[in-house]
Amino acid sequence: MTTTVEHRGPAEPLEPALSVRHVLSLERVLAGEPEVVAGARHLDRPVRWVHVAEAPDVGVMLNGGEMVLTTGVLLAGDEEKQAEYVRSLHRAEAAAVVLGLGRAFPRPPDVMRRAAERCGLPLVVLHRPFPFTELTEEVQSRLVRRKFAAVSLSESVRTALTALITAGAPLQALLDVIAQYSACPVVVANLAHRVLATAGERSAVDDVLRDWERIARQAGGSEGDGWVRAELGGRGERWGRIVLCGHRGDAAAGRLLADRAAEALVLHRMLGAAGGTWEEQSAQGLLTDLVSGVVPARHLLPRVRAAGLPVNRRAFVPLAVPGAGGAELDRLLKLLGLPGLVAELADGVTAVLLSLARDQDAAALTAHFAARLRAASHRARTVVAAADPRTDWDEVPAGLREARHVADAVADSAPALELPCVVRLKDVHLRGLIRLLRDDPKVQSFAERELNGLLCGADADLLGVLRTYLATGRNKSRTAQLHHVSRPALYRRLEAIQARLGADLDDFEQAASVHIALLAHDAQQQ
């Protein structure tokens, strides 16, 4: 069942964080003719608040990040107080100090300038009279608006992701929303840097994944160039991370988005939401895209490489296993030490893509894998449908489709047939061809015409007897044994079948025609 959850689009982007440089560029501030006389290299410090203070010991009243406005009226004539004033602001981690020139200081005081330069504290003087209230009003209103926008963004993201989790949406749905809000590629990886899922514009994601392992390890824990990370884990254990790759928005917004995303993903994993584990979802997405051919195989290489599958100088063995679960096959691959991807496809078939060194015996390893699977399943009809190894990655989708076709043909086979552990295209013969042609209207019409006498109100047991009789090569003794009836009883049933069909099953051509029609009929029922 497909889960559809409507959510609002991204909230308005946050205004850029206010810095000293930004404040000095405001129109109201420019009217005061500001001049930076010290600490010019530190103008990108963030401004958390604006505070008007004349007291010499103002530093004890600050929390850090404040832009302090003063006329210096209590500092005039005392150079020690002037120097200590600057040092106290530096100790309090103030963003900057703005001095309005006037009666107390008609020109920038050298003592304060030198102290500010030594401390790396921006010292700005205003050459024209300027009402401090206008500056505080302007900056405080911008800070409040930004704070409100941050809260709005946080709630918008949390609401959208919570709705998806509540609806049982898969991991990909959550990541698509996160990518929409962040406007950059999003990657979820485990602690070994193996990519489990991605979202965002495909070309941008591929650029990130093309050299993912080197980039991820080289970047480490830094968050330069817009790479914003948030750890994933719970109950004292870390098991992955989410990365916003090249986020170009405000740094605080990127951090907020990453944190909200991490919270949602942890909850999603702990609740065991729909779609299997993240590793299973990752493999399923890759193999589904490969089988469908919607995405060219070469475009999927970055995703496959980032998912941890070896791709350089390898032989790829496409397999399809009907009736086996993905978890069961994944465990067996790990037990045998075979690198590969496993994903459950539609109709109860699980696809497996092995990646082997080119000097390994692919046929022998496939046979060993199939034999171990049959022994573990305790089912004599457990088979592995295999295509020939591919050394060219672009041929892998065709190989997977071939294996899937063989698996479908095997599923149509009569229970009486004894099947080897590994079945290939050459083993399915006519049954494989009929499977390919089953949707052709001419084939459907042929099957209905040939079997009409049995399909119209006949005893269902007669159709089963006919199926076994033809599958065993018209071996009457074997057919009687499989249906637990005597030979005379079987003869009577065969006579009834021939009468209803108007065909002589002892005639090779007529028997072959009925057999083909029955194969087509069975294929259409799948």
C-alpha cells in the first residue's frame, strides 16, 4: 500500500545571521558614518543582542555575542578605565563595541583602539550623532524575527516528518522532505561510511557519491563548505549519521534542519517503520532501478559504489530466487563471505547481485550458494535462477531481467518436475518462451481454444492430471503414482480428457499443441 501524506512546503528561509559587518551595513547605522578603527578582521562575528551600557564594569553583565553601544561618558579622562573597559568586553566575549563620538570623545581614543586591536575586538566609532535607540530597535526586531522564523521552520519540519512516520512512510519519503527543505543533497550513511539512502536532485547526489568515501573520511567531523552532520543513535549507541551536503543557506538553519532530521530518523528506525531495514531499503531501491532500466546502469554506479559493493574489475552474477526472503539470503551471503546486494522484488522473487573477483569460479560459487540455500530451506524445489556473469556493468540490468525471467518460468513449472539447484535460461526451454509471450493476445486465444473443453466447467482434477501427464513426458505409470490412482483409473481420466479436448494425446503433434496451450494458460495465471 502506498502512503501519501500531504505537507506544507518549506517555511520561509531564515534571514542570514546578523554579524557585526551586517549591522554596520544597515541603512540606519550608515547614517551615523561608522568607521572601524580596530579589530577589522573580526567583523563576521555573530551579534546575539545589542546592549547600551556606560558602566565601566559592563563585562560582568554580558553573556557573550552582544554589540555594546556607549558614548564613553564615564570613561573620559581615565586611560586605565578605557583599557579595562575594552578588556572586560573581550573577556565577556562581546561581539563588538560601538563608540559614539561627541563631548566625551571628539575623536577615537588611542588607548581603546590599541587595547581593542590587541584583544581582537571590533571597535567602531560613529562620526555623526546617532540615536542608539534606533539601532537597538532595528537589530532587536531583526533578531526577534529570525528567532521566530527558526521556531517556525523547526515546527514545520517536525510536523511534516512526524506525519510521514505516523503514516508508516518509508525512509525515502522522509529524506525527500528533508532534501526539499534543505535544498541540497542529503545522505544517510552508517559508521563505516556506507551509504544507506540519499535524496535530492539526482545529478547533485551523483556528484557527491562519485567519490563519497574519500570525501566522507577526509571531511571528518568538520562542517565547512555547508556540510552539516548530525549523528544517528539511541540508547547510548551510535549507528549512523545524516549529512546535508553543501547546504548553502544560513548555517543555523542547516544545523536546525540536520537536528530535526536526525530526531525523526531515529524515531523512524526505533519504530521499525514500513519497508524493512534501511539497508534492505537501500538495496531494494538500487536493484529495482537496475531491473526496471528506468535509470541507466552507468548513472547508478555512484550509488552502488557508495553502498559498499565492489565494482572495479569485478564479475557481476545476477540471481533471482523465487519464494525466499531477503533477510534469509542476506544472512547466507554473509555466512559464505560473498559480497552482494539483496532485494525483494514483486511476486515473491528476491533478486541477488553478487560481485566476485574475475578470477573466481562464478559457476561453482553460485552452485555452492544454491545448494546451501536448498539445504537450509528444507524444500526440494528451492532453486536459484542465474544469468551468466557480466564483466561490463552496463550489461547487469539485462542479466537481472534474464534471471528474473528464468525464476518466473521455474515458478510456472509443474510440481512433478525435479529441478536442479541452479536453473539457467537454457534449462527452461519452451516454458521460458511461453512465459515471455504470455501477454500476447494470440497466445491467449490459442490457449483458450485448445483447452476450452477442460476449462468450461470440467472437473479441476482433470486439468491437474493432464498437467502431470504432459510434464512427465506422457509417462502413465509415473502420473498414476503421483496422483495416487490405479492405472485403470488413470486410463479412464485420460479418455475423459481426450474426449473433452477432441484431441489424441498419443499423437505427438496434438499432444505438443495441448502442452503448449497448458503452459500458456498456467503462465497467464501467475
